[in-house]
Amino acid sequence: MRLTSFLMPFIVAALMPATLNCHAASLPALNNINRNGTSVSGLSSGAYMAVQFHVANSSFVKGAGIIAGGPYFCAKDDQNTATSICSCTGLTACHPDQAGQMVTNLVQVTNQNGSHGTIDPVSNLAGSRIYLFSGSADSVVPTPIMTALESYYENYVTPSNISFEKSIAAEHAIPTDSFGNACSFRGDPYINNCHFDAAGALLKWIYGSLNPKNTGTLTGQLIQFDQSEFIADPTSHGMSSNGWVYVPASCGQATQCRVHVVFHGCKQYPDAPYSSGPGGKIGDTFVQHSGYNQWADTNNIVVLYPQANAMNTGTRLPRSNPNGWWDWSG
């Protein structure tokens, strides 16, 4: 729920100028944002985080694009469940088929949370637009887990509002139409060239007809901003010091724009090792090459990229998080 604070400056504040420089700027405030046009997406732990965020904030989050993720509260605050049922990331045998068996209980928990006011009323989910992508070769979040997610959402969302792409033999990565490793490769930066534009597919499903993406030089600004404005000492909370936001040129003017929040996956945080990245790190590789900015540039969409971080010790998060994933597992 803390991450809601990242959205508020877009929604309530007046436009302030911001330029790229060697230091992270303040997150620019934009006064022409359609709050009810907010949507989310993510890969892997970011996909789980997108589901959590959507379900918890369904009063203003109207769509979600999920690439390799599972149902709300899938892990049930248990690491073994997180790594052997909700994903295949543990040291023990993986049983992704069991995710579907938990859906009835997860729906009960969701309804209970909604009725108690710890999340938004579940009735808000009815009109949501949901895009699901599962690579048929994904060895980390196999398709049965995403099938469980589809079943979960069908308890709240009209089936015709759910699109499920599972025919592409992609490994665990965000698929693009031009950048990254071979589609069947598993490894950093977890962006694979599958000749399929997942960012475009999910944005078009959520928002409907869009203008063609910009295939040339982008006209907007990619701004690195200071996340400590919203949470003191971000690194002690498993967050990076800085995040990014892409602001199309039109969104700094009178044009009304929407916000799409993208949660990166495991090992995609800025300081994650990546031999081909700036300084041997991921840096802004995910932000630059996942495919969102090109669509945002021509369709009045601000793209917010909050950034998690790896941490091996800490008092607020008792378990280590060496891969910089979002805490969807509790």
C-alpha cells in the first residue's frame, strides 16, 4: 500500500518543470492526469506485485497486465508456498498445479479483506481489463500458475475482459519484438526478443485502440527521481534510492494523460549485475528496453517505474532479498 504514494503527485499536484541531470530530481507533479485511467503491469515478482496493487487499489486501478505472475495472496505469507507452488524458485520439488487448488480460499481471503476495508471493495474489479501472458517455456512461473490467476480473476471480472496469451514458447522474461536474448533463453536482463511486443499488447488490451508506437526518437523525457521523497531511507525498506518516470511531451502540456505503473522483475533492479549494462549493471536497461515508452510517447500515457533493491540484512525485512524482488510473498 505504501506504493500508492508514488502515484499521488501525478494526480493532485500542479505541473512543475523537471530536467535530466546528474542527480535524481523530484518526481514531477502533473495536473492533467486522469486518475481513473491508472493501470499496472509487471514481470515475475513485479507481476505478483501488480496483482496485489490492482486488487488492493481497484477504486482507481482499472487494468492490469500480468507477465508470469499468480493470484492475490498466493504465497499466504509462507516462503515454501511462494517458492514451490506459486513459483518454481526453491530448492524443493515444484508443484505449480496446486496453485489452482488454492483459488477458492484466495477468493475468500480477498472478499474478507474487501469487507473489512483493508483493500478497496472487490466490486470495483468488475470492469477491469486484464491481460495475461504466460510463456509456454517458462520454467520459473509455469502456465498452471497463470491459469490459476485467470480462474481467480474470473470471480470478479467479466471473462470477456480477460485476454490470456499462452501460445508463445518464451522463457521467463518480458517478451519484446526487437530487443533482448533469444526467446527461449533464461537469464539477465530477463528481456527476450520473441518477435512479440508484450508491452504493446497489454496496453492495447487495457486501453483499447492506440496510436502506433513511436519507432524513432522519443519526444518525451525519461526522468530519474528520488524515491526518498515518499519513503524515508528507501534502501532499508528494500527499495532503490531512485526510480524512473517517462513523461510524453504532451503530458507536460494541457493534454489529459493516464498513468501506467510498471513493476520490474527479479534481478532487474538498477544495481543488479548485467555484463552488457552500464557499469556492468542493469541500470536503466529495463526502463529503456521493455517496450513501454514507445507506446506511451504517442498515446498520452505517463509510465512510472518504481524500483526495488536487493538487501541481505535489515531489521524491517527480516528475510534477505538478494534478488531484489517485490515482497509479494510476505
